Amino acid sequence: QVQLVESGGGLVQAGGPLRLSCVISGRTISTYGMAWFRQAPGTEREFVAGLSWSGGSTYYADSVKGRVTISRDNAKNTVYPQMNSLKVEDTAVYCCAARGWTPSREVADYGSWGQGTQVTVSS
């Protein structure tokens, strides 16, 4: 079983950048597809970005495309979404998730989740 721990959330002004981190422990992440999801109050959890086990393929939600870049450092067992030009509507709890080899846009396809980190974007 793997454990995922997110960090890097906080309060940021609209238009600013923020980089989150997700450290995976228990097993090496080199064979896992990784993804980030977010959930704002009163809404369902939604896919933000995903990354294949090799890092060669990336996937983004239309709402963040061009503003978010996901990357991974397998030596550090860490996945990073770099978020730029943040908007108020990006405010949510951001969680990372892991599954074998390739990521998925569907919440139900993941068995391993972190607790999440709060991102609040002020206007």
C-alpha cells in the first residue's frame, strides 16, 4: 500500500503562481500513473492533471490547460503541479492520486489518495 502526502497549498492572489507537491511512500512511484484532482465546497471532485509513469504523457482538464504543468521526480518519489495565472475559481482542496502505469480522469479508477492541501485564491 502506498501513502500520498500533499503540501504547498496556501493563500495566493489571483494571477499568482503556486507549486504543489505530492510525496509518495511505501513503494516507488516509477510504475504509477499520477494525477491531481480538486474539490471545491459543494462540488464533486474533478480531474486537474495527470502524468504517465514515465512522465512522457501528460493530461490536463480544459479549465487549467496552459496554466498548469505537471511533472515528476521519480528519484524523490514526488509529483509537482506548477500552477500559474491562478483564478478565484481555482480555489479548492487539491489531492493527488495514484494508479498503475497510466493516469485516468475518473475518480473511481484510483485506490490511493492523499488527504489534500487547501488552495485559496483571493481576488
